[in-house]
Amino acid sequence: MKIVFLVLMSLSFGTLRAQRGVVYAKEPAPGDGFRKIAKVQLAEDIRFWHKVMEESHVNLYHTISREALGKMETELLNQYADSIAQTDAVLLLGKLSAALNEGHIGMPSNAVTDSQYANSLRFPFLLQKAEDDQWIVDRDLSTEQRLGINAAILEVNGRSVTELNQQFREYYGGLETWRKQQIASYVRKLLFLHGIGSPYRIKARKEDGTLIDYMVQGYSRQQADSLNKVLTATVSNPGDPYTFTMLPDNIAYINYRHMVSPSTLPFSTFLYNSFTKIKEANAIGLIIDLRENGGGNSVFGDSLIGYFSTTPYMLSGGMKWKSSSHYKEYQRLLQQSGVNMDTRFYNSIKDGDTYSYVNKQKRKPLNSALTFTGRTAVLIGPNTFSSANMLADGIRSYRLATLFGEPTGEPGNDFGEMYQFMLPHSHIIARASTKMFTRADGDENNFDPILPDILVKPSSRDLKEKKDPVLESAVNWLKKQ
């Protein structure tokens, strides 16, 4: 079950500390937080945003043409007469960013709206997932506690969830499964930005099927501080990026949540210890769960593969990296803040040029005494993203294991190496990408997600009964081998 934590950011737009690493960041003039933005200034910001995105991106128009994007910019601006509220400006830029259809870009933000949101009464529910016509509750944070886990929210303040989903999806790019996951994660802020506030009239269906219609108050910033402590305390192993378990029937299970290597338990140590236990137990099969893995360092994917496969493979067919003055400025800011990085290669590329690398050499895993030679199942789903998506792609393309579950939340060809930059008048912070990673088979035109070999989609009933058909399917497959 995915727990979405409440993150409180104390944003002070009188200083730049909260904007470290943001290219072109500057302090707003006194009183800027209380004014609307002149339409002519927002038009300049949009032109600047378009220029930076175009100069940074390997292929900005892979989904929308330059002409269509320009037309969209004009149409969105024409909805306003002379000025626009800060919140509306953020939403406008959100729609433009989403039109590029990339999951990594996300929603823009600015300090004014973030501060207003932090001090608002927020929607008192955390969501497991956003479905077409309902939001499935993970946590009921309200004082009344009338819904509880697995309840399905159907309406908020007289607006159906179907309608809200259609509106909110316009602010996120990427695959539809990823958009829904973003809605579930950021529903509180989305409601705030659209003026849907406390008290909330909720129409919902409880876990036992009872329909309920009632008013509930939002929770405050002060209450959120306490809620964070409670949620952290009640989540089992909230900080563990990976865990190992021996399941019944002598099947090994690795839940790989984050591609990191903390000093408290380096990934190399975890792998050595886990596969030592697998060998000692003479396990009949191995399951690697990537369903909640949002990525990290792809190097750790290579480390993992070396423990269960000896087949040569690639995780990526290549890479393209666009050079721009904007990203060079970002690297300079990082160096100023103390980040140790070698920028000589990137700085040697002329602004506007793209460095291309085609991977022609397969990686050959080393066969060791701990290499597992039995059957391996890998579980994937909509929350498999970024470097974990790349890992799943390499596994499927070179038949290193059998994939179970649902399609991943991102195409095999994806854009990354992100950085943030600020627009001059609205002080909105946007994100841009500089790299394109090619999927393992080298097909640059295939923007499909990574598909499972065996499709298993949990139903609402499975969620309600706390069943895991994906894991069950993998276990049954391994037992039959």
C-alpha cells in the first residue's frame, strides 16, 4: 500500500535559501505576493519558458508541434483581460508543461501559492489511488474519522470525482496511469489551487458498502505537524529502501523500493547477505518487487541483475544530451553550493548541440558462487518509474526474468537530467529536461510503457480484501516450474 506523506515546506519568498539550485532565481519585490500578474508580463514569462525549454530539450516536440504549443499559449492567455492571479498563473503554466507529455516535468510552483497552501485548511484524506470515478482512501485524517481506509470518495463539494479527475489530469504529462497516480499524490494541493476548500462536503461509499454524505473540516498546518509524526510512527520500516523475506514454499522475496545505497545498509551488503540466505535455503524461486520503486541510481540495477542472471544485456540503448547555457548555469549553481562535479565534458559541448551516444556493448554479468540460477519473477506496475523503469525494460528486452503485474508508469524512452528555473515576472519555478534515455532495444520511436509478460491487474475487491493477486500469481508460477 502506498502511503503518501504530508510534506510541509516553510517557504519564505523574502530569501533565496528555498530556491538554491534554481536557475535565474531572484527575490521578488516587496508586496509581490499580494498582487496579480499583468497579462503582458505573463506573456513575457511564457515566451521565456518556451525559449528555455526549447533550448534545453533534446526533442521538445515529440508529442505536440511547435505551432500547436504556440497556439495553446495564445489561447490560454486570451482567457484573461489585463491581469491574472498567482494561482491561475501556476495552473496556466501547469497546462503548458503537461502538453509536453512527460512525467518528470510535473507541476510548476511559486513561493506565494505554496505559502498560501501551507497555511490553508487542507483536504483531510490521503489516497491509495485515483480511479476513473472514485478516489480510494488510504488514511482518514479528519477529526470525525467517518470514512476510514478503503472507502471510495465519489464527490467533493458537489463535484464528481470523474469531473475532478478530468480537470486535474490536464496538469500532468506522461501515461494515463502516471497522471492518476499524480492526482492521488497531490490531490490536496490540486483542490486548493482550484478554490475547492474547507469545509468539504463528501459523498462516499464506505468499505462495507454504506453510502455517506457529510461535511468535514480540513486540517491546519499545526495539525499537519502532529499528523506527520503519527504517520511516520505507524508505518512499518518507512525508511527501508529494500527488504528481504523468505516466503512460504521456499520462495525468496526482495521488495526493492528505492534505487539508493544508504550508509546504514549499503546495497552491496544487502545483496550479498540476501543472496547468501537464498543459496543457503536452496530457494526454488526468486521474486523482485519493483511496483513501488520510483527510481534512483541505475547503477544499482546492474548490481542486482548480476545476482540472478548471466545473460548479456543492456538497460539503455543510448542517450542524447542537449547542451545549453541554462543547464551550464545550473551546474555552476550546484558547484557554488558545494556539490563536487566535473562539468568539463558538458561545457565542451557548444550551446544548441546534442551529444549522442549509442550503446553497442552488452553488459555481461559476472557468474559468482552466489548467482541465483533458478526462476526469477519481477513485479511491475504504474509506480515503477525512472531508473526502475529502465531496469524493468532491460530485464524484459533481454528475457532476464518474467515480468508480472501492470504496465509501468513511464515509457521506455524517457527524458531526464532535470533542473529548475524561475520565470522573471511571476517567479514561477518550472522544470526542464536535458537528456533522452533510449529504451533497451534502441527503438527511439516507441513511447509505450514497459509491458508485463503476464498481465495481472488488482481489482477493487482485491484492494478491499487486502489481497495481492500480482504476488500470488508470481508465487503460483514459480511453484509450477
